[in-house]
Amino acid sequence: MALSEFELIRHYFAQASARSQRSDVVLGIGDDCAILAPQAGDELAVSVDTLVAGVHFPEQANPYDIAYRSLAVNLSDLAAMGAQPAWFTLALTLPEANRQWLGSFSQGLSDVANRFDIALVGGDTTRGHLTISIQVIGSVPEGQAMRRDGANCGDGIYVTGFIGDAAAGLEQVKVGKPRGYLAQRFSRPQPRVSLAQALRQVATAAIDISDGLLADLTHILERSEVGAKVALEHLPLSDQLIDECGLEMARKLALRGGDDYELCFCAGAGQSAEIEAISRDLGVPITSIGEIVSQPGLRLYDAAGEVVAAPEKAGYQHF
Ligand code: ADP
Ligand code: MG
């Protein structure tokens, strides 16, 4: 039996959202607007991202993974600011109302939403090429958001977790191997939400790594009007990535490949003990990869201290 738009919303989205425990949702799905009650003294961090089938994920990707990834990448933007997730809205464009697809999609969405305590409070449903737009709203104590424009000369540059994995994982997803470690790093990014809140105390600037370290760190450099020295041999690479594609390709993917959703941040030179403690407490590796300098631009150094050229983006196909 065909699903009406109203039944679809009620069955797949309103019910899951009604189970959210957040007391700051005065009015959720079902009216013309949601009514939300932010806490006094907080600022709101707001971001929206659209994922288009065939562009941001393979057309045939598993709906659970599509939902997971769509919300996770938005949560990563909140993490990049050091914000605490609170609410989100979903604009969903679907080629057809397929119950099995919707069941799996809404399960993925509510699994991530519950884990990060973010409530679905509204949205829009239309017919067309499969496209998912999610807007997230989070809160951050007044004046404490981690911005891109605060890096200073002499700051250390740090990266959380491992980078390069997701770019290799995407290739595996494309050739029908979606379940290994690397593929899961693409399909199930883990936004660094709690880690980011601890980092607010030490970071001068931060960004999440969605387009590759070179591109994303460059955003910090431009906004902060500084440059950077980055040590190639300090890039945090997983053993799985090196085993799969060798050290040279692993470094290239870490610099140029996107989709890892780790954080890159800067912090004053005196903060390294504090950063080690945060890393230990939250169980996430944090690696120092370089230093902010006054000379504009980003320079890569090899182990001998020689400047090396950044790898080209093109050329990566299969292993
Ligand atoms: P309106 O016509 O007033 O914009 P809609 O009929 O589009 O309202 O939506 C009815 C209610 O369902 C609204 O509260 C809206 O926020 C919510 N809604 C619609 N689509 C979705 C969706 N995909 N996910 C969550 N909520 C949705
Ligand atoms: Mg209306």
C-alpha cells in the first residue's frame, strides 16, 4: 500500500523523535515550526549540509549507512566549534516511498541521534532525486566556540585519531566491500563531539577534516592570517591504511583524501601536557603534526627537515 506523505512522516520520523528525552524541545514535529528553549548564557551553533546520491555517497549505499553518515557529518561541524548537539531538522527528497528503505534509514538516523542526544524537531519531505539535507543546532557557552580565526604563531598543530582511512574506505565501498575497518571509517564517521568540548579549554582554532588535511588546515591559516610547517612523518596513519596501500599512498590520502571527520586544531605551546591528558581521558589519540609560523602558506617537511612538495590530488583510483 502506498504511503501518504503524512503517514511517512509520522511513522518513520515523528515516532522516533517523540522518544527523545530532551526537555528543551517545547514543541517538536507536527506544527508549522518547532519551538526550542536554549539555555541562558549559551550561544547557538547552526550548520546545514546536503548529501546528494551519486555525489556524496554511492547511489546504492545501504540506507542505514546513508542516514548515519548524513547526521554524523553534521555533528562533526558542531564538534569543530566545540558545540554540544541539541536539535536537528531533516529535509528529505526521495525518488519513492519504499518502506524497507525508510525503515532502515530512520533506524540509522535515530541510532546516531540517541547516541549524541540530539533531537529531530522538524523537516520537509519531497519527491525527487535522493537528497538529504540536515540542519543541526548546538549550544556553546557564550564566547567559547572554537573558530578558524584564532591560531597564533608558535601554536602547535594537532590532529585527532587517524587520517586517510576514509578515502581508502570509499574505494572499498565502491567495489562492494563495505564492512572492513577502512570502509567503516567512510560509512560510519565518528564525530569528535565530547573530545571537542574538552578541547575548547586549550584550542585557539579548530576545524573538522572533511576535505583533507591540506585543504582544511589551509582554511585555518587563511582565516588566522598565518602559515604552517607540517612534518610528513608525524601524520597519524592507521596500520590498516599502511597495510592496504603502502606508506606513500597513505600519506597522500591523509593529506588530500577527505571524509575522515577528525579534528585539526591549534593550541599554545604550553598546552601539550593538558592535551595529552585530554587524549588519555577520552581515549582518542591526538598527534602533534607541526607548528604555526608567520610566513603565509603551508610547508611540508620530510624527516631530514627538507621541504617537500605537496602531492597532487588526482591519480588515486584503485590499489
Ligand atoms: P508545512 O507544510 O507546514 O511546512 P509539512 O506538512 O511539510 O509542514 O510538515 C508537517 C510537520 O512534519 C512539520 O512539523 C515538519 O517539521 C515535519 N516534517 C516534515 N517532513 C519531515 C521529515 N522528513 N523529518 C522530520 N520532520 C518532518
Ligand atoms: Mg506550515
